[in-house]
Amino acid sequence: MRLPHIDVPWDELEDSAADMVLRARTTADYLVDAAAAWDRFRDYYHHPATQDQIYAALAELKEPTEDWQRSLQDAAVTLSAFAAAGRVLARQAQDLQEAFGQLGPQETGEEGAAQDSAEQQLDDQAATLVRSWADLQERTAAALAEIRYGQGAGLPMGAAPGGNILPAVGWSALTGKLDQRFGTLNPDALLPSLLGLNEAELREWGAANPEAAALLANRELAGAFWQHRPEAIMQKAMAGGAHLTQDGIAGIRDAWLSLSQQDQERLLLLYPGVFGSLNGVPFAQRARSNLITVAGLQQNLREKLAGLREPVRDDYQDWGVAADRWKAAHDQWNAQREHLEEKLKGLDYAVAENVQVVMVSLEDNGQIVTMTGQPSADTKIMGALVPGTGARLGELEAYLKRLEAISDGPGADTLGFYWQGTNLPQDVVWDNRSPVYNEAGAPLLAAFDYAVDLEIPAGARTTYVGYSAGGSLLGTGERVGLDSTNIVYVAQAGPGHEVSSPGDTANPQANRYAIQTRSDLLIIGAQGVGGAAHGGSFWEGGGVGRMGAVRLESGFRDPLIADSLMGGHMDYFGRGSTSAENIKGVIHGGEVSLFIEDVWYSTADGGFYVSPIELRPQDYIGNRMETVNVLDLEQ
């Protein structure tokens, strides 16, 4: 028997409604008192240019004040009606629970038939109660949403055209700081204020109620649940690390789709930190749920920053060893502050730009996966960027601009992801000496790919782009199960830990491409070492052929300027650059330019190789560089 979860602080709610009625009654008195004071003021304020406006100001407040009084009264009536009806339903739920508990063990014969009939009757009554509780919440939420008086309408223009005269009042913001007034807030009590909100309204709710958003974002799916509750169904599907295996993710998806839309919405809103990042839950729903998660994590970071106390130095006593201790403490404080501020910077950007977030965590340097477009049966193109050394949550803006540079923009048939769903190396030398980052991140990347495959057609063109250390992470992900139409290595540190050929991957038939400048000394040095954390040297033993990769030209930062020849390690994703256009060509199945091979020049002393594009770059700018359709290169 499934009963509605009715856990509402009725007394506090009724007290609040009564408080609203009281304040509505006193609002008019406030206006009368203010008018009396204003009349006395008129005897002292005389200025021909402004006195008429000043004298009329209070009169112009009369209608908005009456509207605000009406809003308070309507809200009080609505909440009182909700509390009265809700108490009745709560008692009915308790009575049904007690009646169900009085049923004995399963009988046979006539007694068993009678017991079955009684159980069926209780089930029917419970189903009716579930509908009644849902209807009551929906009616109450709709009634509160209709309260729009007292927001400044009718006041003289004093703001930018179209702007509010008074601060906008959203009744969804009533939940903000409720814990300060009513004590510890039950997260389930937030549900009525969230149901029915569209994405824009969810963003507004998160901004208006950061403490409540944090309460939900931090919530875990913990504890024992009745076996037929949605929480129990999903808890069972998620058990044993199912979110990391292909079969497990398929099972999570099946379990999720078996729930009603109402139950899905309830879980997304009450457990956003769980289901907003769970493989198997549809990506569009994850993005919606994470509107709350991101707002909550922002609040977590703000609270931590507010709690950091800067060490204070006593100039009269802190000298010698004491001064050294103060400096060490101050350096630690500064590092902690910068670490938190950088994470907050990434989340602030995601909110400001309405970024679709399908996974987010504050662990380590912060982790995030973002999505452009939405997967559907019409999806034909999917491109994903896996970043390299130094990637962290604070770098979100920079990497999303890189993703944008290799994409054709949003479209009904195009899907894009930025995947920073693991901790990545930060120190070029120290962190990259160990395979720990590749081995920890590879199963997460492969699991993400399993989840994507469940939401797009099998024939969709998929491309993963691995940059720098992200190239070896991508290769390690291939080793443990990632499968894609195309793999693009961009200045890759290596083919992947324990990967030396396509045969070492679960993806041996993939089309592989590589882009690297001729002067990327950082990566050339890493590749020359070979083995260890990033796999065998990418170039040794047959060059690019080692991984079956076709090398594409890195070319120019600006294909119209001869002296913009690309070099180093940082410019591969410049908008409109040769390398970015080549990556875009692979993702979308368009034109690419092949690597311009060095040419041997014979001399009396023997000879040497020279790069034609470095020798005469002017011969390759504009449309002079030969291109080929990438589809002609594929198997």
C-alpha cells in the first residue's frame, strides 16, 4: 500500500497565516500614521520646483499599499485552507496505516478472500488519498502563484523603463531562511514551493532561497525506505556501483523510467545532488535538477568563505619565530580562500550564462560536466571535449569557449559536452608522473559514454576530443569501455595508460586523428619519454601510425595572417584557427587539412628536413591550404 508522505509543521504554518492576517490589518494603520506625519512635514517643506511632487508622494503609495494588504490576506486564506485540508488528509493517512497494520498474516480460503478484499479496499483508499494530497498541493501552489498584488504597479516611474519600482516579490521566496524562524527545516517541506516551476523560475527560486537550495543539494539518498517507494526502487538500482557499468546504467535507466512523472519530479527536486549527476537519469532532467544543485553549492562555498578568518598579526609581539608562524598561517588562509573563490567563480559563470550542468561536485578542485543542446532521437552529431592538465572548476569559462570554438553551435540534431567529471593533474611534471589520474577518471568517462549511448541513435556520429593529459585519460577510458566513432588527440600526453595500440582499447575500429604543433616542447618531451602514466610513446615505432591516427595540420591562429603560425601548447582551440576548424571538421564530418609533411633538402654535406609551411607560410594562408572531406579518410 502506497501512502502520501505528509510531513508538514501545521501549527507553524497556521501561526504564519495568522501573522499575515495581523500584518494585513496593521498595514492600513501604518499608512494613516505616515500620512499624519507627512501632513506635518508639509508645513516645513516649501520649494516651488518640487513641493507638489513631495506632497503627492504619499497619496501615490495608497493603492500599492492596499494591494500589498490584499496580497497578505489572500496568502493567509490560501495557507489556512491548505492547513485545514492537509490536516484531514494527514489523519486519513494515519488511519489507513493503522488499519493496514491490523491485518493479520495471509490466510487461505474464505478468510483469505476477505482479507484480500480488505487489502484491496485499503489500496484503493490509499490511491485516492495520494491523488487528493497531490491535488491539494497543486491547487495551493497555483493559488499562491496567482497572488501578484503589491509589487509596485501604479507607482510613478523611478527605474529604468520596464524595471520594477519596488523589489520584485515572488511568493516562492517565502521559503528563504525558514529554518531561522521555524527551526530545522525538513527538506520535504520545500516540495510544494518547487512543484510546477519552469527552469527560469527554478533559477529564481535558487537565487532567492540559497540556504534551502544548499539543504537539498547536500541531501543524500540515505536510510531505509518502504520497498515500493520511488526512493527504494532507485536505491536498489544504484546499489553496487551500478552507475559505473554498462548493464548497471541501463538498469538505472529502466528503474527511472518505471516511475511516474510525478515521482521523477519529486526525486529530482528533493535529491538534486544525487539524481542530477546519476548516469541513467535522462540528461535533460539532470540539467533541470542541477539548477538547484548549483545554487546550493554556491551557498556552501559562500558559507565556507565567510567562515574563514584571516590570521591577524600583532606587530608588537609577532616577530622572529612568531612572525614565521603567522606568515605560514596567513599563506594557508590565502590558499584556502583562493581555492574556494575559484570554485565559486566557475559556478557563478554557469549560473550567469545559463549553462546546462549534468554533473557537478566540489570534490578536490571541483568537477563538472556541461551540455549544449539536448539528446533526442534526432541527434546526429555528438562532440565531447576532455580537458588536460590544469583543468578545474574555476576554468569553466575558458574551456567552454574552447568547446564553442570547435562546434557549429546549438542545433536540433547536435549535442555537445564538456567533460571534466574527474580530478585532473594540476602540476605539469609532478602530477603527470603517476597513472593515478588516468586510472581514477577512466571508468567515470566510460560510464558517461554508456549513459550518452542510451539517449542518442546508434548511428549518430560521436567524437571525443582529448587535449593534453586529457588525451591519455581518453585513451585509458577507451581501454575500459568508451566507444566512439572518432577520437581526436590534441597535443596528447600519450595514448592512455597501458594502451599502445588500438587493439588495447574497446574501440579498435574508431577513426583517429591527431593535431600537434611542431614546437609544442611540453608535449614533445612527455611523448618522448614513453610508457609510465600515459602509455607508450605516441610517436615511437611508426609515428602516428602507432594508434592508426591521421595527423591533421595545426596551421595558423588566424588563417589569413602569415605570421600567425601556431606554436606551443595553448592555442589549439582559438576560434577560427586551422586546428579548431580541423577538429570541427572531424566532429561534423566536414573538410579538414592534412598535416603538411617536412621536405628533404639535399646539400653537399648531406641534407636536412624543412617544413614548407614554416619556410613559406604565405603560400598557405587564405584558401591555399589543401583540404579533404574527412568522410573520405574514414574506414
